[in-house]
Amino acid sequence: MKNELKPTSSFRKLLARVHNDERGAVSLETILIIGAVAIPILIFLIKFGWPRIKDYFNDGLQELEEGGTNAAQNRI
């Protein structure tokens, strides 16, 4: 029965040591704050900015295709 108590005792010591260790708390808080700021910004950009970005790239692709067609016609 003593063998069964040793792992439990060492596990409790490990949990106590992890619980008392606060070295990563500042980093975790910083990550949570950055996430709380970044998520609404990303939602706004996807909802309102994405159509503009998509139109910008589609216009650029159309101009590129027209330029390629014009270059091919001028070559002939």
C-alpha cells in the first residue's frame, strides 16, 4: 500500500509546485490582452474590408489580362 501513496504524494507535490510557479503569468496575460484586441479587428476587416481587398485584386488581375492580350496583339 505504501507504493500506491508515493505516486499520489509526488503528484501532489508536482501540482503544488506548478500552481505556485507564476513565471508565465505575465506572458499569458499579455497574450490574452492581445487576443482580445486582435479578434475584433480581424472580424471588422473580414466583414468590411474583405470586399474592397477582393475587388482591388480582381481589378489588378483584369488589368494584367488586358495588358497581356494587348501585348500579344501588338506582337502579331
